[in-house]
Amino acid sequence: MGRKIFLLVVCGILMLSGVATAEETCRICHPDIAKNFSTSLHHTIAGIYAEFNKGAGKEFRMSLPAGCTKCHIDNCTTCHEGYGGYPGAHYNRAVNMSLCVECHHARAGVNYVGYLGGHKKRGPSADIHYQLGLNCTDCHTPSEIHGNGELYNSEKQAVKVRCEDCHSSPGTGKVVNGMQVMQFSTEIPAHRIHAGKLDCSACHAAWMQTCYNCHLETKKVDKSYVDKFYLGVGYEGKIKPFYYQRVSKGNKSYDRWVEWTPHTISAKAHNCSFCHLNKEVLGAERTGIILGPEGASFIPEKTIDEIYGVTSAPAPGATAKPTVTTSPTTAAKPTSGFELVLAAIGVSAALLVRKIKM
């Protein structure tokens, strides 16, 4: 304890005298964090470089535009704003979530609080975790934010937190911010059927922001919309959401896809027909470049044919397979309103005939 107080006093003297910067004083007490941060994605933005080089850089033979590097974080005080080393940083060590949202303003941050990119429009809903009062750091650990010493070229690999960390806890479950976390249950048929195959967000992400036609010359996007939802196979082997973006330069364009965990989670999951009667969600005949870690892929057409039309689940405890409502070669369409009317007329006629006979 005495050594810590001594170091804090030294830091204060160095800061006030102008001999050392805020960053240098942070390193005195936090050498491991400072070292790890130098290789973190927040500092290197290696993920942005990797995805750009795999996509637009390769397609258009160009380098990453200067404006795309503004997310780079130089130092501690970029996030620990106004703390200025000792003693400021130790009065309130928490980083305000608004700083996270300000930088993650394209999708994750703003979507989490219920907005579209740049806070320009409201989205359909905020994430359930935000509604319950959870800050970014309630899920994302210091080692994810500061780095853990490893060099990553994708945020998908650097971010280690998974839904199961809280929602599949053994024993009595987990308590976060004084709240008992709802646990994953195989008593729910959809959970039992999809366990190990689907990422939780495949069903529980309420919506996804899609940006159409990003122009590299102007850095403008034609439009953003939330009425589309896409799935693919993530690099870890589970089906999960993929976001789509068309990128253009001059008269040339290409489609790119990135596996994604939308920060728009809802306690209510999509119903069966949302995926099983919608080949667009599953990715039928999809083309384009997949960014992110190696191993991610589109859902195979054969698998799509097998999935399509399976719309009902067995009751708890049942062993029967889900009912297949269509064959891979003959896709049955959902019943139209006209067909429902005919069915109702038929039933009414049958009841009338039965009544006359009686």
C-alpha cells in the first residue's frame, strides 16, 4: 500500500511539473495494461486494415483512405477523458458509455441504445441489455478493451465474451448489477433443436442495420434500412447474423458480407417462419466477398433446402423430428388470404349440410 501511495504522489508531481505526460504517468502504475494496449485493436485498428485490404483494397487496388483511420486510439486519455493521471483518474475510474457509443457510431454502439448510424434516426428498439441498465463494460472485459498482448486482425477473434457466459451459468446462475440472469433452458423446443448449431443472436437479434451502396469517393451511403435480416455460418461454425453492404467506386461495385453480433438483442425470439419460410434470410444464391476471420461461409444451398419449410417444433419431451411442410424441390408458400377464405367457406358449408341432415 505504501508503495502505491508513493507512486501516486510521484505521478502527481511529474504531471504538475510538466516533466511527464498523462500517458507516461499511467505507465508507471499500469505497465502491463499500457504494454497490452499497444497491440490492441483499439490502438492498431488492424481489423479495419484487414477487412479493407480483403475487400475494397483488393477489388479497387487502393489503400485505406485516411478518413478510415480516425477510429485509432493513441493514448489512455482518449477514453479516460479528463482524468489526466493522478489524482483525477482515481476519483472516478469508470469510462462513460457515451464515449463508447461516440466511437462505435456506425452500428454496435448506436444500435445498442436504439439508433441507426450516426444517431441520425431511431431504430426499431434498443437492446434489452441497455433497457435493463447495462453498460458496455458489464459485458466487455478490460482485456478485450485494453488488449491481452496478442495481435489480432479481427474484432471477432479479439472479443471473447459470449452470451453463454451469463445465460448458461451452472448452479444458481449469474447475477449482474443485482439482477438474476435468465438461463438457457432446453425445455424450450427451439433451444433444444438449435443448441450448438445457432448463435443466440441468430434468433434473439431483433433487427439489423444494413447499409446499401457505400461510395468510396464521397464516403456517403445511399441508404440504411432495417427491414432485412441475413444469416451465414460464422468462423466458429455456428449460424449467426451477417450484415450486407454494397461498396462502389466509380462505375464498379461489389457485395461484401461480415459475420456480426447485432447489439439489438430482444428477450423475444423470432418465430420459426422468420427463417424457415424465408430463403433470403438463409442466403439462397448469395454471392460476394466474406470479410472477417477465415472459416466463415454462406449457408450451403443443400442445407438451405433442408432447412426451408421446417416450421414446427416437437413438444417438450417429445422425440419426433420437426414437421417438414415442403420438400426441397417443391417449396410450399404460406397460405394466402384468398385460400383461407375458401377454407372457411368449405367448413361452413360442411357444417350447414350436417345441420340439415340432423
